[in-house]
Amino acid sequence: MIRNTKAGWGSVARGLHWVLALAIIGMIGFGWWMNHIPARPDKFFYRSIHADIGYMILLLTVLRLVWRAINPTPALPAETSRWQKIAAHVSHGALYLVVILVATLGWAHSGARSPNYSDFFGLFHVPQFTSPDKAAADAYEDRHIFFAYVLLALIGVHVIAALWHHFICRDRVVARMVTDEAG
């Protein structure tokens, strides 16, 4: 099934989930590596690639939110307590918000530095919404890194919740993000 149902995630939602999960985890690792390698002449190249993938993550996250808005969200199992439903809703909202925040701060950093990272894989230039300003670039970068760590913590909570559902509750919450089966 392509679209979501009240019982399960459709292939588009599952595909976006896993592509974004891999891209975001990869970007956090890549970003950490970039900030811990000694200064090199090709550092701009690595940061440009990081920015290009960040633009893609931002676009895919927005597409995922649009898709989620026009499709039903599968219900949690009937035995799920109210506090767990609220926690799931809040944590998913926080994940989306912080992904967008991290990507937007990275984009702001790009425009505030000179030269910027607007060249998207050599295909076109991504419009920048900030102007060159070294102090602003440093501030955006610091916040980008801080919220990347916040995002990593939220991902940890998400993975722990998934493991809890799968191994402790033994419900189908995780399985429906992996397979087409709704039941």
C-alpha cells in the first residue's frame, strides 16, 4: 500500500522515514568527523557536501510532513495508555521540529559565511536567506552543532521507545514501520 491506513504506514511514509533516518544519522556522524579532523585544504569540499545533504534532508522532512498531513496516522494499540500517546505525539513533534531547526541553522550558517555553501552538487545555487557576517556565521554554526546533539538525544529516545515497543510490549508498532502488514 502506498498510502497510510489507520492500522499501518504506507510505503511512502516508511520510505521517507528510513531514508531520513539514515541520512540524519549519517550527517550527525559526518558533521562530527568534519569538526574533529585537522585543518585540511579540502575542508570546504566536505562542508559543501554536508550542506547539500542538509538541504535534501530539509526538503524531504517538509515533504514527509506534507505527506503525514494528508494521510491518516496509524493508531497506537488500544492498550496504549494516555500518557504514552501524549509522549509519542510530543516526541515525534520534537523530532520534526529539531530536524527542521538543525537544517535551517545550517542553511543560515551557509549564507552568513563567505564563501557560502549554496552550490548544490554543482547543479544550481540554493538561495541564501542570510548575508555574509563572520560573527553571525559562528553563532549559527554553534547553534547548529548544539541542536544536532539535541537531535541525537531525541533519536536515542525514539530508538529506546521502539525497542521497548518491540521487546517489552511485543506490539506491532515497530513492525508496521518495517513491513506492509497492518495487523
